[in-house]
Amino acid sequence: MSDISSDPALPPSSPGSGGDNLPEFTVSEISQAVKRTLESSFERVRVRGEISGFKRAASGHLYMTLKDEQAVLDAVCWRGVAGRLAAVPEDGLEVIATGRITSYPGRSKYQIVVESLELAGEGALLKLLEDRRKKLAAEGLFAEERKKPLPYLPEVIGVVTSPTGAVIRDIMHRLADRFPRRVLLWPVLVQGEGAAGQIAAAIEGFNVLPHTGPVPRPDLLIVARGGGSLEDLWAFNEEVVVRAAAASDIPLISAVGHETDTTLIDHAADRRAPTPSAAAEIAVPVRRELIAETGELSRRLLAGLGRRLDELRTLVEGFARGLPRPERILEEASQRLDDRGERLAAAAARAIKDRRQKVAELAAALPHPRQQLRLLGERLSGEAQGLERVGERLLREPSREMARLDAGARLGRALARALEAARGNLAATARVLESVSYHNVLERGFAVVHGADGIVQRRAGLASGTKVEIEFGDGRVPAKVTDGTEDSTPPRRGPKPRRAKDDDGPQGRLL
């Protein structure tokens, strides 16, 4: 240390009031001199101590005290540096602080301005690591139910590691040997200042890639680093990295260090690999083994299918033996169809014959229209005679019959209307009867043959010599059936006898 009295920045000595030669200084002069002396003598130092009284001001600056068994040293870390510290300060943590010694004249205190902070000793690191593991485990970040299954054969694999190390080459070599896949590398620092932030950002960056974007979204992530000391692997124990791994929607394999190295990201990952090469082996199956397994499964599938077809064929053949022959079924069905057809035709003929006979019976029972007209005419004649008698009485006795005259006129009009309606109904009925009567057909030149059993409809069944009657429009004539061997000279016809106009009596005749 240099003598403070020799500082050239101090003013020259002046005699004191006591008459001695000691110089006088202001408080500011002394504070500035002390500050310059401390900063020039301790421009950059490393101080080891335990953190106590840690607090973070609203401005973002960090304030704490470094202590050991015999002394304490105030420390301050400015906001711009606090975000880049490798270790997060907390009370009771033993650290090594690197910075410069200076003073704070406002309180006459000296302090160290921290420029970097690291944990002191492996014991402190292990204690911090265990405390952090318990804290994150209590939050459920390491729970087994949060872990996602790995895809059997991912199309795209994202790797978070250093681009210059041997790790990425080992991963690519193992993937090429087993099953080549597309690999996306996100280069990051794997140790030192800022490594934890880059690793966490890489994991989050892969997760926010769109499924249909220009850069394909990985189906699987591998976070890898080679071996090293606890300090070298400390970035993978940082809380920001562990939380990013636990929050990843893409299944993640942790491959940090050698088989004996354990970091907190191993607990948060969906699967831990002892080495980066082992991570590649976990990520994809062996292509040759997969082809062989597929071939074996195909062979077994074909064999099973063949056995199943044989069983079904045997079953169908057994069913077929128990079924009748299709030809026999068709023959029986054809015979039944012929029988039903014949019976249907016969039933239809019988039904038509019955309907015709019934119509003939009904027609025979109906009176002839001429007869009905004659009866109605006689009735009208009788009623007209009655009216005439009434008229004669009115002429003989006008005074007594005048009262009945009006009623008689009304009665005459009503009777005329009734007669007119009766004539209309009679005419309609006559037209209907004429339309259904077969006599109209006979008048057009047709004839009906009557046998012993009624009307003859077919030539078949008439033996030679059978007597029949042939009905024409104007009457019937007897006839006899011949087989064509007798004298075919028709008998000479005589004049047809004329029928009396009114020889049917008062009842008339139907035919």
C-alpha cells in the first residue's frame, strides 16, 4: 500500500492552528483519497466467503455481505451484471466473487463490486444442487406421470449441443448406423456464462416451431454434452434449464456427461441416456433388426392366415354336405310353380263362369224395359182418368169444389213433376239395362247357343247328335250338332213367321 500523505491529489500542507506541521483535509478529500487508494491497490481481486444478508433492490442491483470466521465485506452487483452471473446468490451459499474493491463515501464503507460469481468448492455445489433438486421435486417437475412416451421412429430429431464438440458427431454416426433420420442442430454453449440461458432458449425454440412451417418441427429432442466436472456440467443444473425441459411438449432425452454424471435435467427429461451415443440408440431402432422383425411378422401373419382359411374351408365344406343340392330345390320349386299356375288358371275360369251365370240370372229376373214402360203408361192413364173425374165434379159443383181447386192444381203440378222424375229414372234404368243386356249384341248379328246345361261356351264337349237351341235377335231355333259326315245341304228356309205385336200378354217378355 502507498502512503496516503504522498498522494499528489491532496493540497499542500498548511500549518495547523496548534502550531504543528500536520496538514488539514476535508472529509470529501479524505474519502476520495481512500477511494483512489483502494481501487488502485485492489483493482481486480477474488474473494471467497459466505453470502449473508442478500437482497435485490427495486432497481435490479444486488446487495449482500461476504463473511468468514473473522470479518465481513460488503458486496454490490450492478443490474447489468446480475443477469449474467453463473450462480444465483442466496444466503448461506459459499462463493468466490471476482471484482474490484472500492469505497462508498456516503457511509464511509468499503465494498467489493462483483463482476462474476461462482460457487466455492464441490461441497457447496452439492449442497446447492440437493437443495434445488428438493425444491423442484416438491413442485412436481420430476413426477413420472409428467413424462411422455418416446416416438418409435421419429422423422425429425432436434439436438441441443455444441456444434464444435464430438457429441454431435457421435450422435450422427450412431443414427447413420442404426436408422438414418433427419437431424436439426440448435448450437448452444454447454458450459460457462450464458450457457444455461442458451440451452433453455433452444428447448423452447424447438417447441414453438409450427407443424407446417418451412423448418420441420422435431418429433424428439436430445439435449447432450460430453463429460466433465461438476462445475463444467453446472449449466444443466440451472433452474431455467430444468423448467424448460419439464415444460417441453416434444419428448426429450437427456444425455449429459458420462454414465456416472447426474444433473437435474436428467430428472426432468422424459428419458435419460448415459451417453450421447446411447441417446441416439434410444431414439431410433436398428433398421436391419426392424426389417428382420417385419419379415418374421409377415411370415407368421401369412401362416396364420393360411391356417384360418383352411379352417373356414373345412367348416364350409361341412355345412355344404348338410345342405340339399340346389338342383333338387329348383326342381321342386318349378313343380310347385307349375301346379299353382294350373290351379290359378282353372280358378280364374271358374270365377269368370260363375260371374257370367250370375249376371245372366240377374238379367233374366229383371223385367223388360218395354214392359215397365207399358205398366207406367197404364198407371198414368188411370191417374189421368181420375183427374178428369175430379174436373167433371168441379164443373158440376163449382161452389163446393172451389176450395179444393187450388189444392188440386198444386197436386197436379206435383204429380207432373213426380211423373217427369219417374220418367227420367225409368229412362236411365232402361239405358243401363239395355247396355248390360246381351240382346243388343244379338241384334248386331251374333247368336247364343243354349244346351241342356245352359249357355255353351266351348265346342269341346259337344258330341255329335246333341240337340241345342240357337238364339238370335228375333227368337230361338232348334239345332243338332253333327260331325260333318251327314248331308250338309242346308234345309230350305220358309218365310219366317211374323210374331204378333202384343202376343206376350200383359207381363211382356225378357228375351
